[in-house]
Amino acid sequence: MEAHATFPFLKETILFLALSGILIPLLARLRINPVLGFLAVGTLLGPYGLASFSGAAPWLDYMTFSRQEDVETLAELGVIFLMFMIGLEMSIDRLWSMRKLVFGLGSLQVAFTALTIFVIAFMFDHGTEASVVLGLALAFSSTAIVMQLLIQRRELGTPLGQSAFAILLLQDLAVVPLLVLISILGADAGGGSFGTLLGAAAIKGLVTVGLIYLVGRRVVRPVFHQIAANRQPDTFMALTLLSTLGVAALTWAAGLSMALGALLAGLIIAETEFRHEVEVTIEPFKGLLMGLFFLSVGMGIDLRALAAEPLWTPLSVIGLILIKGVIILFLLRAFGLTWGRAVEGGLLLGQGSEFAFIVIGMALSFNVLPRDTGQFMLLVVGLSMLAAPLTARLGGALGARYERRRAPRENFDVGEFAEMRGHVIIAGYGRVGQIVGQLLAEQGVPHVAIESDAGLVARQRKGGIPVIYGDASRPELLRRLRLDRALAVVLTMDHVAAAVHAVKGIRQTMPHIRIIARARDEKHALTLREAGASSVVPETLESSLKLAGSVLETLGVPSDAAGRLLEQERERRITAFRD
């Protein structure tokens, strides 16, 4: 397929979509990790794999990627969206609460690992500058791979997940001064002392991040509020993509990492009530582009170089994983994790980083590293990333085995809503939903509400009501609110089709959860019952009271006590209406 004049990467795009839509689901059925699948496919079909034989077999050109740079640009978007999703999972308060892990655990990990690898590289007769670059570049772990694995395993909110995230975040923050360091090492004549240049870069970064965050908080919320008020999904998606790429572009223009900008955009939106709807909106883009990133990493692995160094290459990969793994193991243990989780964390973070490709590539361009050494280390990093899903699985198995022998497994916090157990999800927070929510709050029952009216959400949140903006007909959003741990879901939505769709999605996701739905009329009630609602109650005031009564009985409140509560609420509201 020849390159099209207006679409130069048409063949690569079609081939990637075919792999994503056909091959990867097949690997998933075989329980092969998709990260490993994309890495392996990239290696097999990349320029150093089957594509190198396209001259002898021209038909291979239609089934392989002949140039890595054809997909690298789009692959970078995968990292950007991953960092954006990570930002959405966090908040400034949560980051501040993690400062000990970020600047303590993260800094110690980079320092000890870089020093150890520096000493080993220096012992192998590499120069001081080359040893410094190798030590720092190899101290980093792959943010893309580790975060993807943690998200897939739903462990991002656990102590291990938070510790891993803290280490990765510090590494992301350290990329900028590391690039400045390489520029200084490679410059013929510096424009100032090393400390001055590094300090200036740090101040510039802090000022830029601070300005973007302060301005973004004042701009993003009202803009999202206006778009949400119009209820146009296409413009909401466009604004989400603009926020992600726009802030990333601003940090790049300031000389910082685009990944850091995407993380900052996520943090800004995480402070708003639109956070969870944005997560659901952006998830498909992130997954697809992350696959493209792993594919490009696999394409950079030259198996012929492995054949040229059949002993040193695998030994170097194993050595890198063991060195980093042991250091991280003891640091995690020192910061309070059990031995089992520390072992798991060491192997989870033992691989090289995607930033190593940038750092080593820049060092080669400045002649700080010998070309043979740089190419060899790029191969080691690529192979360590290829092995990452396997080493992570090994670490999980070893850690679980140790925990079973030594101590019972702990129950860990898995995020903002993970600590909610036995709660109620209210879908729709209009007139009826508010009555249900007030009664549940009076009885101390934990609950969270979803509402698609942005104005109503803003007003309720000012009063401290746990309401988020979103479309409750989307089961993905309900899963993020820990549907698997909820006791009941209450549907008070006005839109008939949306309510029916929500019932079907919830029932498909959680077949045994109790769904209590509000019906506008008998026909609507019959439709909801056929869709899978456990209980359907009529409209208006009695609808609200019966709905609340059903919820209270589901939670184990005695029927006579629930009846008295409902009678008191009925009398109070009738009196208020007469007044």
C-alpha cells in the first residue's frame, strides 16, 4: 500500500487498528497481557523483525511496520493520556498528603539506584560523564507500563500502588533537570555554573506549573459548566481533549515535559464535579493510544543485536531488574510496606523507562555516550520493558505467597470511593432523588448521587451534598463509584430510555444488586421491570417515600421503624406545602 499524499501513514494506521481490533482481543482470550502483546507484536512486525525481510518477500511490506518513526508521534499521545488519567485519580490535597512518599521514597530510589549503576558503569571503564548519564537514565522506571499494570489490577489506590505512583511521579519531575544536566555535559562552553543553570531550570518549571494550575482552576470549571449545561456530548469530548493537549502544549512550550502538563490538566479537572464523566469519556482514547505506544517500544527492539551479544544482553537485563528491584524492595519495606508487597513492588518497578530512550538519545547526540554503549543500553531498556508484565506477575505471585505464609492479607484503600462499602448510588438528583438522599443522610447511610444537570450539581455541591456530574446510563461510571460494593442503586431519572439503559447495564454488570427505580406511569414501570429492576415505585411524593422505604428496608432497617420515619417525613412535607 503506497503512502497517500494527504495521509502518509495510512498503511500503518490500518495495520495498527487491525491488530487492536482482531489480534489483541484474541490474545486477551488466551489471557496474555495486552501490554506484553503489543510489545511482542511490535518486535515481531517492526523494522528489526519481519519488516527487514520485506525485500525478499514484498508481500510482507503490507503486514509490517518498516519505520519506527511512523508511529512514534502518535505513540507519545498515549503517554499523555495516561498521565492525564493519573491526574484525574489524584487531587492537590491527596498529593500533599503523599509528599513524604514523593520526595522521600521517590528521591531515595533515584539517588540510590543512580549511584549504584554509576559505580558499576565506572567499574566497566566508562567515563565519569557516561556513567552519570547511565546511572540516572536507568534509575527511571516505565510510567506507562507500571501505571497500566496497576490500573488493570485495580491496585492504584493500595499502599503499593501509591508508593509506586510516588516513585514514578518524582521520576517524571526529575526528567527536566536530567535533560538540563545532559545539555550541560555536552556543551563545549557553559553559560554559567552547573548549579546556576540547574536552579534556573527548576525555578522556571515551578513558576510555569504554578501559573498554569492557578489560571486553569479559574478557567476550566466555568467552561466545563457551560458546555455541560448545553448537554452536547461532542462538545464535552472536544473540551476534554482540548484541556489535555492544551495544557500539555503549554508545558512543552515552557521547556517542560508534555506528560507533566497532561498530569497537571488531570489535577485541575480532578478538583471539579466533572471528573468522573471525563474519565469515562477519555478512557477509549487512552487505551488505544497506550497500545500504540507499547507497539512503538517493541518496534525499537533489535533482536539481531541480542544475537550479537547472546551473553551480556540477557545478563544486563536481569542485572538491571535485580539491582533496581532489590533497592526498591528495601526502600518500600523501610516506608512501611510488608515484605510481600515490597517484593512485588521491586519487581514491578525493575524495568527501564520510556524516558531512557529520550535521555540516551540526547546523550548520543551530544556525544556524551559512545554510540555502541548507547545502542546496547537502549536494547537492554527495551527488553526489560518487554519483560515487565512477566516480572510484575512473578512479583505478585511471590508477594502473595509470602503474605499467605507470614500474615493475613490486609484490606487496602483503593481510592476515593473504595472506602465506601454498603452505600447507595442515586442516579438522578432532582426532586425525588433529593428526598431519598436527605432521608439516607439523616440515617447515616453513605450514598453518592449522579446528576446530568451541571447547574443542579453545582448548587448541591455548595451545600456539601455528594453529587457528581455524569450520565448515569453509562455503567462504566457506576463501576467507578464502586458498584460492586454498593447495597442498592436508586434510579430517579426522568428520561425513560436512559433509565432502561441504565437498568440493563447495571444488571449485566452486577446481576444480584438490588435496583430500585422510579416510574413515571404504569407502562414505564412495566418496561423497567422487564429490563431488570428489582422494585419499581410510582411517581410524586408517595413515590419518593416508598422509594426511600424500600432502600431503608434493603439496608436492614426494621419495617416499623422505616414506616415511622416515612410518616414523619410525609407530615413534614405536607405541612410545609400548606404553609
